[in-house]
Amino acid sequence: MNAAGSKKNWKLQLEDNPRFHISVDCVIFGYEEGRLKVLVMESDIPQYKGKPSLVGTLLQEKQTLREAAKKVLYESTNLEDVYLEQVEAFSAVARHPFGRVLTMAYYSLIIISQYDIKDYTGNQLRWVAISDLKDMAFDHLEIVTKCYSILQKKLRESPIGFNLLPKKFTLQELQGLYEAVLAVNLDKRNFRRKLNSLDILIDVNENQESVAHRPAKLYRFDYDKYHSNQKAGLTFSI
């Protein structure tokens, strides 16, 4: 958990108020080149100097948890209308070296190609493949692991994965996303048969452009059909 300000500002806030503090930490997931990635920054806390850290901030007096999380997202990605879900609180007594800090974890899903790094803090924001995250500042690896497990479960039960793809995509790109997030190899025929049974994709009558191989057909997600299926009691399951 790193505030937008400097380490000195953090310490002043914590020392001025000896009671426990509340923060938010955001696991920002993105998908690119067949890999699920997480947006991290370089920690400037002496105990964790140079280690990757999640983006986050202290909760202010007149601010809700969700408002704080949305503020962190906007300051990091310059995006406002993104998928955001609250996960759970992490409250280990000694989780922060500067004092008693309880943090609420959120995760969000964004399309990396639509994102420009806004490194206002100077803490080297960068994308790292989730498989490459082995050691992080604070308890952030535990937070990432928890958010990742929830993402995997929800991906099988709801169409949140479409938040990681452009509006138009190929079936191969969609399968690649599921394989990357679930860390499994899916049978192409069975995967497409399942998609056909769900009937939630629209053929946009377009093909890929500027590709070296045979252009594949493009599709988009049918939100209206999905919500109609929900009302009818039909479930999404991959």
C-alpha cells in the first residue's frame, strides 16, 4: 500500500494519529499478448525498497472505500468507467511498518491497449505478468493471490472476462484469455461448442485486418442476450 504522496507524508499522517488507519489497495488486472498482468509500482518504503507494490492510498475522512479505490484507478490509468470489485479486508497487526493499517482490497479489469501509464508518483508504474510476481512489498502478494483466485472463479461463472478484451475479438483471442487467466489448456472444439450453447456472441460480419495468417471472424459480446438469459434462469458457465 503506497499513498500518492511521499514516504515522509505517509509517516507524518500515521504518527500524527496513533489510532489504526484504513487504506485501499487495488489489484489492476490487464491482459496482453496471451498473459494476465498486474499493474505494480516500485515501493519507496525502506523495508521494501525496490520491491513491486500495489497502487493504493490511505482512506480520507470524508471518503468512502469505493471512492478511494476509484480515485487510485483514475490517477493510475486515467480511466473512470472500469470494472471494480471489492474483495476483503487484510488486517494482520504488523502488515505495515509505520503503524496499524487495515487495508481493503479491490480488483479491477482494464484493456491494456486502451491504457496510458500516468506515473504521477514517480514510482515506476509498470505491468508485470502475474506468473512473474514472486515477492512483493507488505502483504501484497497475498492480496494478489486472493484477488486472482476470485477472478478465476468469477470468470467461469460470469462474463467478466470481456472487460479484458476489445469490443471486437476473435474466438481464438477469447479462448486465449480464458487459458491465460485459468492457467489451463482448453480443447478448441469443446470451448466453441460451449460458447454456441450460451448464445451470447454476435458475429459482426468483419474479419481481422493486417494479419499474416488467414483473417479470423470478429465477434462481440451480446449483453442484452446475456441479461435476458439471466432473467430466464439460464446461467453462464465455462
